[in-house]
Amino acid sequence: MASEPESPPDDEAERARRRAFVAEHRTAVYGYPRRDHGPSMSVVYYVVDRDDRILVSTIRDRGKGKAVARHPNVSLCVLDEQWPLAYLLLYATVEVDPSLDRATDLMVRISEVMAGRPMPPEARADVEEMCRREHRVVLTLSPYATFQTPPRHVREAADLKGLTHWTSQSLPW
């Protein structure tokens, strides 16, 4: 019987690589437990805040914000937007911040991520009005673990020679 391939080491360089992947991307699938049915997932833009916390904006009365009261653990699957697709799954606890100023600050930052350029200062008033009208809140995610499945892409037959896979693993954030 062939032995299982060894898992890659989890050292500081690997942790730094995972954090850089999250910081360099902008879209993710946000997952949370629902009261009924299976888990819910939605695509979100996010920004990384100080202390490696991740900020997501949502409307107060949507499921993402309401679910936190029932269960504060969520997952965030950070997506590479280039093909072949790579991803990194984070497990995090989440807190809801209802502050209008924080929601506005975050939506300005997310607007900049979406547009790929800074927003002019005069746009802040429009963002604040949107946040007030939509009852926007800030979800602050504090990651505690990652789940890694290293990509093994096949682009041509030669890539199959020596191709290995190993068991995925949870790693500390």
C-alpha cells in the first residue's frame, strides 16, 4: 500500500503567506449557520483591518447580521479571482458594530476596493446616506483558523506526472 503524501509544514512563512493571500484579495464567500435548512453563503467584498481582523458590511436585518446573535462562528472563503481558482478558507468569530460612522468608513473603503481607486472626499456624504437608509452595520471577523487545500492544477498531460495530493488540514490563523 502506498503511503500518504506528507502535509506541508506549518511555519511562520506559511502563516505569512496565508495572511498575504487574504490581504491581496477582495472577494469571498461568507458562510454562516441558518436556523432552517443548510448553511447560508453569500459573496461579499471585504477589507482587512488592523490586527488581521476582516471587515464586512451588511444590512442590519439581513441574515448575516441576525445570525451572529444565534451563533458567532462563521467561515469566509477568500477567492482568487484568477483562473485556475485558488482559495483559502478562514474560520472566525464575528461581532456586529452598529455605529454609523464605522459603517460609513467601511463602505467608503469597500467602494474603493470595488472601483479599484480612491473615492473623492465628497462621495462620503452619499455613502453615509446609503448606510443610514439601509441600516448598515459592520461585521468584524476575528479569524482563529484556516483550512488549507493546496491547489494542484492540471493544464496539460505533463502536469499529471508526479502530481500529488494530501489531506486538507486546519491550521492556526
